[in-house]
Amino acid sequence: MSSAFRERDRIKICVRSAMRAQTELEGRCLGGQLDLLPRSALSDAPTVRAARRRRLSARGHSRAIGLTDEESSVNIDSMNGDSSLQARARIHAALGDPARLAIVDALTLGDASPGEIAQDLAMPTNLVAHHLKVLQEAGLIVRTRSEGDRRRTYLRLQPDALFSLTPPSLQDAERVVFVCTHNSARSQLAAALWRDRVGGAVASAGTRPAARVHPRAVKIAHRHGLQLDPTGTADVADVVHDGDLVIAVCDNAHEDLTGPARPRLHWSIPDPIRANTDAAFEAAYTDLAGRIDRVAPAVPHIPRQN
């Protein structure tokens, strides 16, 4: 047999092996759905045909630059050994579905329960569960237990996983109002941060306001150059009006408030008063600062207070 025929047969065997491997891989990615199809259907599937073209194109490129099959395999293996590259590939794959991208867009602005995601996106709960599993495995979201109703879990975006998220624009708002239960820590810090970093009309309130702002909240605010009025707590009923962008910074306020005062956004910030340490208040401050920096570009211009 001539060398040309031997080379042709070798290429055929390699292509068939690559097709089988690609088919098995894409079958796993699609939840095993490809395994249910006859082989004739698989050979005609657009995804398999596209995979075949990519494989042949890669092989042709390797030959064009003088790489042997062994050298090409070594290069691919070395790339697969790069954990950062693999992590980024998982993120891009997870975001390749429109439904999952919509979920991430929603979580860019605030936290939500799986049920709230299903309701907001008009998506069946079992489909939401599937998409959330993919996003969680890619490291894009984490689940936290509600501090109010312990039966609930909330989803929150991992900001370090993806730096290029652009939050969808929010509707015009006359003012931003941060609310929590006692208006003594988280909502006070959030309002002070917004006033300092963003500007415009901003306020804070509580569903059951305390008599005074917590001393550690005042201390942490002063540490970062912010001013808090120790006696400046207020009730939601006296503060929130139509046209306000209400942001709940605790689970209880998010779950309790209804009607016109219903928060537009929810940030599941752990209550620092429970631990009552400087570290807990500092962690709440850092969490709030990061969220404000991400959400501020999505909020239309708000007039400054007189």
C-alpha cells in the first residue's frame, strides 16, 4: 500500500475518533440528550458537524505551522492544565445560554430567591434549578440562608468571578432609600456610602427603627471618613414615598415590606450586630461599598438634595 493511502486511512481513523470523543463530550454537556438519538441523527446534527469542522480546521492549522499530532496534543494538554483558563472557560460556557445570562443580569443588581427568579423571568422552577446548578458549578453564584425566614435561600452573584458585567438600567428614581430592620447599621452605612460615592438624594429607614444608630456603625463610618447622625433613625412609613428606589439591605425587611414600600432591590447583607465586632461591621461596610459601585451606573441621574 502506498504511503498516500496509508496517510489517508490514518487521517480517517483520527477523524472518526475525534468525532466520537466530541459527540460524547457534547452529549454530556446537553445532559445526555444526544445519547438518545440514533447515530445517523448524530452525524447530521449541526453541533456535531460544527465540531467536526473545528477539529479538521485545527488539524489543518497544526500541519500548516509544522506541528505534529503529538506536539499539538501537548499544547492542548498544557492549556488544559491552566486552572485559570479552565475557570474562565466554565464561566463563558455557563453564560452561553440566554436564560442563565438573564439570571446573572438580575443578580448583578441584587439578591433573589430561586422562586423570585422563576417569577421575574416567567420560567418553570425545575428549569431555574437546572440553570442555577450550572451557574453555581461555574463559580458565578453562591447560596445563603435567609436571616429572617430560615426556610428561604437567596442567590448572590460572586463579583470576583466576572468583572465585565454591565447591570441593566433601572427606571428613573427621585431618590434612593436603603431600608433594614432597625435602621441602626446597614441602611445607615449604605446611605452614607451612596451620599459620598454617588451623590444625589438618598435616605435610610427601618421597619422597626431603633432609638439610636449602633455605636460600631458610627465608628466604622468615621474610620472611612463618613458622618452618621447617632440619633438619625427613622421609620419606613415616614420616609418612603412614590418614586423612591427602595433597596432592602437585610432579609427581614425584604420579606416583611409590601405595597408601595416593597423594595425594588434586595441585598442580603448579614447583620453585623449579631456578631457585634468591628470585623463584622467592617465586612458589612465592604459588602455595601462593592454593591453600590456595581449598581450606581445602572441608576439614572438623581437630583441632589437641597
